[in-house]
Amino acid sequence: MDLSELEKKLFELDDQDASDTMMQNRLRGYENFPGWTSTQRDLLCEIKMKLTEYFELLLQDSQVRALGQPPARHHLGLFNYMWGYKPIAEGKDDFIFHIEDFVSAAKHSEKGTRLGDFIESYLDRWPNSRIKRLLQTDTELRKTTDPYVDHYAKARLAILIKGIAVSLAAGSLLIPVLLLFLVPMSREAMAWLVFGFVVAFSIAISSITEARVQDILIGTAAYAAVLVTFLGNMNQGGLVSHSG
């Protein structure tokens, strides 16, 4: 608003200078001539200062937005903490209801992926599971005495996430190949089997990862190409043996 008002003042001053033969020199960039004042220069300096403030604010806003929103379970954990302990005076904690205003102070790592969030959500529902004990060392257990707060070893959690991801990737390729190779079925059944696994693969990769749409399309196309190539080789081999 301030910047717009300053621009209006500058336009009005330029119109006044344009109607005065002597002040037209100021529009051409001349200074210190008879009748000259520093009004235009002062306005330009003030506009420059406002623009600098605006660009700094815009840059900070873009940096904050680039951090991205935290996972919903992180907001839920903070909400439960504030609801239970009331660390802020009543009436000043309304911000907790606006999840869209929250950002993640750290970039998403292995722990921040959807698969990692799913694992931690599972552990929250099963507090006495063996997996939870494996992910907690003595260092993590000493970080808090709150029974509702858990800390996990980042290295162990990362290994678990990568192990599950590798297993899913290998299984998505090996299971349909083994079924096509070992289980006798018609061509129609083979085609529907490939179709089902391709659809399941695209759903899985979009659900457990934060891949972009183009990445999902490329990954699904590559996965489908592998299965179709294998299916084509099997059909070709079957035709050759039948003709022989």
C-alpha cells in the first residue's frame, strides 16, 4: 500500500513537471537548474527503500514456503502436547488449529518420507512391539521420560526404511515374473496379471513415496516395459516350441 501511494505521488509530480517548461529538465535527468528541487529524488529514494523491504520480505516468504508442510502426524503430536499440557495462555494458542500455516524447519529426510511416517505411526499404535525396541537405543530412551514421546535411532530407522523399500522393489519385479514363469495360465490371464501388477506398482509408488507426477509416469512406464518384454519373450518362446 505504501509503495502504491509513493508511485502515485511520483506520477503526479511527473505530470506537473511535464506541464512546466522549466521543470521538464528534471524529467530529462537534469539537476541544480533554476527552480529545481529534490522532491523527485527524495521520492525515488523512498520508493527504492520500500522496494528493498518488499523484496527482502518476498525472499523470506519464498524461503519459508520452500520448506514445505510437516507431515500430519507431526502436527497431531504438537496438537496433543499443547492440548494436554497447556504451555501457552488460553486464547493465544489458536494457531494450532491452522495446520496449513505450519512449515517443517528441516528438509524431509528418510525419516520424513511417507514410508517413514507410516512406520512411526504403526509403532505409535503398537508401543510394545519388538520393532520399536530395536529402533531405540539407550541414548534415545534417555532423551525423555514422557511415556507418550518416543525417539528413534536415525541410523536404524533409515536401515529399516531402505530394507522395506528394497524388498518392495524386488518383490514388485520378481513376484510377477515368477508367477508368469511357474504358474500355467492362458494368454488372457497373463495379460491381466501384468495389468494388475502395473496398476499396483503405480499406486504403491505414489502412496509410499513423494515422487512427482512425471516421476511416477516414468517409473510406471519402465516397470510396464520390463513386464511386457518378459511376457513377449515367453509368448514367443511358447510359439516356437509349439511349432517345433
